[in-house]
Amino acid sequence: MLFFPRARQGIHSRRIASLVAAERAARRRVSRLVAAVPLAAGLAAVGGCGSSTSPKPRIAFAPSTVTLTAVTGGSASGSVAVKNSGGGRLTGLAATVGAYSAGGSGWLTATLASSDAPTTLALVADATTLTAGSYSAVINVSAAGASPPTTALNVTLTVTH
């Protein structure tokens, strides 16, 4: 320990106390800054305040493919669960029959029970004009807010005698 004359010792003591207080205040400021860094990094990861990068809705089917069987001149029906495998809400669903395989068209009807997921997609295959064989079609289910906006469901119809 250093020894100073009594008059100087008081000045130095006050100065040391002042420096210690300043150092403690600086440490508190640094601690607050360090504590704020994960928050700032988290905000940057999600695009900053007010911005959302939550997962978009995603159209999914269960089962993912459908096989129906009908006799010549008859019909077959089935259903598929349509659900959201992403985030948020999946609304505004629509279903259309897209492409048919060669040899038959117009044999499949697809109807959604609701335009909001989860819902059921009812399928009816009309084999009244089809000969025995295998036919396929694609059903496109779409929703404007989904990613991707359209998802295809493959349907196979086997017609027997």
C-alpha cells in the first residue's frame, strides 16, 4: 500500500472511490449491452421488428396418392384428407381435375367439403364410358396463401370386367 500525506490521502481516496464507481457503472452498461445482443440477433433472424417469417401454409394429402377400382360401366369413390403441413391457416382451397392419361378423360370428379383445411376431398370415378384398363388423372389443389400455391394429387383408376 502506498502512503501519502494525510491531506493527499483523502484526495486520492475520493478519486479511487470515484474511479471504482465509474468502473462499476461501465460494467453494468456492458452487461446490459451483452444481454441485449441475443435479442437483437433474434430480431435480425426473423427480419426485424414487425416482420414475420413464420412458415407459410402448405397443402398436404393423406394418403398422398389414390388408387380406385371400378368394374366396366360402374363407378368408384374415395376420399383424401387435405391438411396444412406448414404454418398459419390454410384457407381458400380449390380443387380442379388437371390432366388425364391417354384413353379416357372426364371420368373423375373432385369435391372439397370445405375451403379451409383440414377438410376432405371426395373423389368419384365414373367408369361408364371406359373399357377395362388403367387410367390416371391429376387433381390440383390450390390456395393463394400456400407455399407452393398448388399441389398435385395423383389418382389412378383401374377398370376391370
